[in-house]
Amino acid sequence: MESIPFIIIGVLALVIIASGFVTVNQGNVAVITVFGKYRRIMAPGLNFKIPLIEMVYKRISIQNRSAELEFQAVSQDQANVYFKAMLLYAVFNQSDETIKNVAFKFVDERSFMQALIRTIEGTIRSFVATKKQAEILGLRTEIILEVKKHLDDTLQDWGFHMIDIQLNDITFDEEIIKSMSRVVASNNLKAAAENEGQALLITRTKAAEAEGNAIKISALAEKEAAQQRGQGIALFREEVAKGMALAAKEMIHADLDASFLLFSMWTEAIKHFGETGKGNVIFLDGSTDGMNKTVNQMMGMMKMKENGK
């Protein structure tokens, strides 16, 4: 019976000693305090603490954490903007100072998350308030950079760092979305009309250029043809003059009247009109009196020319 107290004491001693062994899971650390004061950190694995003196104050995960955020902001032109974001963050490092900040800066995890979310919301709302509604959709990157700039130092002071933040969705009130759709549609129609106008202008310009080139080519061809015709007529007249001069000499040598030459020219002219005419009506007096009259007129003109010389 006297050995029973010793057995009880031994059992209690074993229980107390066994309570000193602490297992810390991988990806976590344990904060140890002595009578409420920070003492040390336990790494993952099997650890031993002084029974009844050292206490496990908190187990802290050093793995990555994520948080979903949904909030509203108001733009410079009083448009409501709705955001959905995902935040990825983790404990900054495993140093004593960092772990102490994580363990003791906030009363509990709920208070920390509330402060984190409100800080992000406040930063984005302040940024959006300086921008117009039409600019917001194109400023995702700028919004993220603004959040990182204001949140990095704050999170580090709390013992954390931000790995990434993504703005998964940015929406507006239904009326604003409809009006934006109408603006986009009208801009597309305007762009299409401008493109069609440019295409039509180019087509007409090219057609005008082609027509101008055709007119130019035609004018050059007509010019060359006129020159050729002029040269042909000049050559014809020269040959006629030579022929008439030779014929006149022969008639004078034969002691014949020059009116026979005029008569020959008259008959050749009538023959030419008949052979080359294309339907145009030319009235000629083919009678003997008409011929005499025309020959006398031509002789008179030749005498006038000789008297003028």
C-alpha cells in the first residue's frame, strides 16, 4: 500500500513529461510563450517544450493563402463600378520578428482579414474616384499596381507579403452596360462607314486617274494623228502644185489655153466627190454654163494673183 503513492507520482510525472512533446505539421510553425510572453518558435516535426511552463500560443500556417473580394466603387462621373478580385498572399518569412508580427498584431484571423480587405477596397476606391467610367475597363493593370504600391509595406509590417492580386470581373449598372454597348456599336458603324468612304474615294480616285490617263493618251494620239494628217496634206498640196506647174508648162509649150487645165481639175474634183462621198449631200452645178462660170472664176482668180505680183 505504501508503494501506491509512488506509482501515482510516477504516472503523473510520465504524463507531464509526455505533455512536453509537441508535433508541428509541415507548412506550419508553433509560437511558444512562457507565462504569456513570447519565447521561441517550433519548426515542423516533433518538438519538446517545458511542461507546465511553456505553452503553444498559436500555430501559424506559412503556406500560401487566398481571399475572394467583392466590393463597389464610384467613378469620377458618379458611375457605380463593381469589382470581384482574388488576393494571394503568404507569411513574409520564418524569422522570429515576422512570426511575432503575424501572431500578435491582430487579435484573431478574422480581424486580420477585415483589415486586409478594407485596405484593398479603400485603395481601389480612391483610385477609381479619380477616373471616369469609360476609362476603368482599360485600367486593370494600373489598378493592380496601385494596390501593390499601397499594400506591400502595410502587409510586410503585419508579417505578410502579397504574391498576386487579380481583378477577375469589373462590371457596371445594367443601364451603363447597355449605353456602353450602344456606344461601341455606333463607333463600329462609324468606323465601317469611314472605311467604306475611304474605299469608295480610293476607287473613284483610281478611276479618275485611269480616265485622265486614257484622255491624255487619246489626246497624245490625236495630236500625233493630226500632225501626220497635216504633214500628209502639206505633202499632197506640194505634189499638186508641182504637178500643176508641170502641166501648165506642158500646155504653154503646146500652145494650149490654161482653161483646159482648170477644166481637168474641175472634172477630177467631181470624180473625187463621187468616189469618196459617204452620204453627205454636196450641191454642184454640173451644167455647161456652171462649168464655164466656175472656170471663168478660177481664171479670174489666177489673173488677179498674177496682177498682184
